[in-house]
Amino acid sequence: MQVIHFTEGATDPLQISQARGARFVRRADGSGDTRIASVHLAPGGQIPELPITQSCVLRIVHGDVVLKSASYRRLDLSAGVGLVMSAGEECSPESLAGAILVLMQGPGLEAHEGGISTPTRIMGQRWPGEAGSGAPGLP
């Protein structure tokens, strides 16, 4: 077992032109081109163009993120939400208050039917401790 840290101090400044308030570190590598990394966005942090070189699951684990890309104008995402992107897609993540994202990359990743958000599956769901949470699944 190896312990890995997701704290900002374990990251390095992201070396992408015009990125600001963004730090990055690879967390684990698998066979072939499989890898896991995390990105920390400071308050006001932005990455003008995060290149996706292979299939990627991008998950917000802390904070709120606005993603912009050519295929959609704007997605407002919060912790607990993510998306699956295909190789060649580009996105521009930014965060007003700061955020932590986990990127899981590997060849041929696709969203599983059970993991795709639909109104029926997510209606009224909240994280433990969120304001207004009562019984599980109730607002």
C-alpha cells in the first residue's frame, strides 16, 4: 500500500500557457496509457485549454467548476459530479472559489449506463452534511 496526498502542497504549478491559479500532479499510473491525476484550482483559477489526449473521466471532488468547450457553451458543476470526455475534446475549467478535480485517463473509457445522470436517479440527492438534507434522498 502506498499513501498518496490530494493536498495542494503535493502539487506543482501547471505548465500550460495562460493557466493561472492551477496546480497539477499525477497520482497513479497503470498499464498502457492509464493514469490518474489531480488539478487544484485556486480561487479565480483557470486553465484556458485543458487538452484531453485520450478518454478521460473528470470528477469534481471539491468546490464548484465552470467548464466551457466547443461542444457546449458552459457547464456548472459541483463536487460529486463529473463527466466522461473523448480523446481530442478540449475544455476550459475555471473556479471562482477554488476546486479540486480528479482526472482518470485511459484508452476507450465510456460512461456506464448506471453512472449517467438522469433526473430520476439524481432528483433530491445531496451530500451528507449538505444544508437541507434530511432522510437519505430527501431535500
